[in-house]
Amino acid sequence: MGLIITCIVGGLIGALAGMITGKDFPLGIVGNIIAGLIGSWVGSALFGHWGPEWGGIFILPALLGAIVFILIVTFFSRMLRKA
């Protein structure tokens, strides 16, 4: 049950980060879950554990991490398309 909640929270965070940045992560819902989960890992490492927690994920650091992750992936995917 915990894994399902973590994936749902990761997907919501990834979707919200995509809306904030104006960039949608590839692969749709699966991509949003991946962006949210990686973002929560990166956000926790960079920004620590603070703010509200849901499903074992601290929302604010995870959202910031997902935004950073989406911007980096978008930047590199554009560079690869131009090459």
C-alpha cells in the first residue's frame, strides 16, 4: 500500500512541476511519476526534509527537486535534438 501511495504522490508532484515549468515530462503519467520520484529524491538531498509530508514524501523539497529535474531533462533533450 505504501508503494502505491508513494507513486500517486510522485505522479502528482511530477504533474504539478510540469504545470509550473510549462513543460510536460515525456511518457505522460509514467513520466510524471518518474519525475516526481526522482525529484523527491533530489529535492530531499538538496533541500532537506521540511514542510508537509504525504506518503513518506516531503512535498515542498520534492516539488522543488522535480522542477529542477524537469528543467534539466528538457534542456538536455533540446540539446540532443539540435545535434
